[in-house]
Amino acid sequence: MADGKKVLFEITEEHLDTGLRGFPVGTVRSSFVDPDDGVHYVGYPVADLAYLDPEAVVYLIFNKRLPNDEELVAFKADLASRAGVDPRVIALLKGLPKDGHPMEWLMCGLSYLGMTGKTGDWKEDALNMIARSAELVANIFRIRSGWGEPIPSNPSLGLVENMVHMMGVPGGDTEKLTKLLRIYYVLHMDHGGGNLSTFTGKAVASGLADQYSALSASMASLYGPLHGRANQECLEFIRKVGTADGDAVESFVRNELASGGKIFGFGHAVLRKEDPRAKVQYALGEELCPNDPLFRTSVVLRERAVKVLKENPKVSNPYPNVDAVSGALVNACGLTDPEFYTVLFGFSRIAGIAAQIVDERTVSRNGKGVPIYRCKYIAVNQPRQRLNNAAS
Ligand code: MLT
């Protein structure tokens, strides 16, 4: 077919009402997901990038190349100079209901960051939001958990380092938690163009709202238990398993499946092999918390749940995904309330979604940007009808 007219996908009736699964709808420049090898950022497998400075990876997804040493120093300084949430955001957080979910706090917080500091420039707002969301998230943990007054920001520490410093986790091991969350941040940063939160953010941005509103909407998507909130449920599941004995874990999994339950942290919409993000985290756990009981349970699940799930030919991917072990690590490093885990996922994903929005708004279609999203729905069960007294 002529250029630009290649048939990518044949749409048939059976594709309707399947959540756009597999439909190509756009282009993405920052990452892609290979069903076997997992996510790549600008062509690099995520495992290669996991131990880099988080800021270097943010630079990568915005600039489509890794920074050299000088560029990295300058980029870190630039991000640090953008930090500083308006004090009204902290006042807002102090007034939010404690029974609101931390993700609801994050959605409100991002909107409020926008109301108190947006510029209207997609890229400027993206970078400001990345810098300020570290402070926002630290305060969400601190204020909602009742750990005390906010701790002054020190952005020169680095993005993740400052967040951990500002969390001031009571009795926490700052060094361990920082090491974990630097890697966690990179692993969760982006996942192709079509995951629900990224798609939502780009759709909202296509109406020319603004970065903060788009990201707040993305976080609403991520809040769902079928998307980001699965990481909270995963740790709750591992706690329920309650043992690291292989046979006991296996019979737990069998009983759970027999009673219609779910094995949290296994399977994925796109991946068909073990998620490389899980692989990195299993190795990291052996380094950071090898004897932690919940981590040990997750390691045993990696073997036994896969074994059981593989017995069912209908299961297309029996392998661990990014959530299978992330909660056990976060818990072992001092953040023990799983309700907050999706906020960590959201904090990390902000950079990826915002970069994709910048590309869609300012690079796609030779800089004109993608038009407002307007897909088509096929009407069913709606014969045309009129009211008896309608004027003709
Ligand atoms: C993920 O990180 O695995 C996702 O955002 C879920 C997806 O890719 O659909």
C-alpha cells in the first residue's frame, strides 16, 4: 500500500467492546513493550537502565538519548531549581479527609499543583510537575500517616533522595529505602503508549486542558484495582498467603483458584514472559531484604504460582508482573501500609506519561500535535423513535 495507507489492523465486530485491546491508535517515542522482553525506554531494555540515576532516565525519555556527565549534572540542577510546592498545597493536604485513599490525595494534590503553578507550556509544566511531585508525595505519606509536620525540602539531594528525606519515615532506614525507590522509580516510569493511565492522560491533554489536569486524570485511571492499585492488593495477598513453605504456598494457590480467587501479581495484558521489572526486583530483594518473611513468600510464589497457573492452558501468561514483589520490598524497607503503594507507582509514572503528552502535543504530526481524541462507538439497540406529541 502507498505510504501512510498501510493496513495495520482489521477491525471486525468481535473487536468491539473489548477495551481497545490491541488496537493501534497512535505512535509513541519514549517506550515500547515487547511481549517477551518487556518494556524498553527509547530502545534500551529497562533492566539495563534500572540502576542509573533516576534523573538520567527522565532525561532519556524526554530527550530520546541518555545525558553525558555534564548534561546530567545540569539536568539535576534544573530539576532541583523547579522544586518547591506552594504552601497552599500543604494546607490543602492537611485539610483532606484521612479516610480518602492516598491516590485520591494524589489526584487532588496534582490538580492543586496546577492551580498554584502552571505555566501552560507542556514541557515546562511536565518538568515542574516531576520536580514538585516528589515533595507532594512525601507530604501525602507524612500528613496522611500522621508522622508529624512537613519536613523542609532539600531538592539538591536528588529527586528520590529528597522525597525519602521529606517522608521522614519513623524508624525507617533511609539508605535502604532510597536505594529501593530509585530503582522502583526507573522501573515504573513508562510502559508504552496504550496502558490505561497513559492513554487517559493523552486523551485529556488532546482537549488542550493542561499537564496537571491530564496527570490528575491519569492517576484516577491508575487508582483502579485492575491497573495501578493492583500493587496494593498484591501485598495484601502475600500477607494472606502467610508462609514461605513451598508446599503450603502451592496448596494456598490451588485453594484460592478453586474458590474463584485471583493470584495477584501474575499475568499481564501484553507480556507473555516474566516481567523483567519483576526480575530486577527479585534480585534487589536478595540484596536488600533476603530474610524478610514476605519477600521470601513472594520468592516462593514466583516458583509455585507459576507452576500451578501453567497447568491451565487458558492462562496466556502465568508469570510474575511488576507488582508481584514490589510491595514486599517496599514493606521490608519501611513503608508498611499498602494503601500508599499506588502513590509510589503514580509518582514514578508521572514522568513517562508527561513525556508522552509533550510528544503528542508538540512533536507528533510535524509539531501540530494529535487532534482531540474522538473515537467512534457503534450504536446498538437504539431503533429510531419519536414521542407521540413530537412536532414533526
Ligand atoms: C504496567 O506497567 O504494567 C502497566 O501500566 C499496565 C499495562 O501495561 O497495561
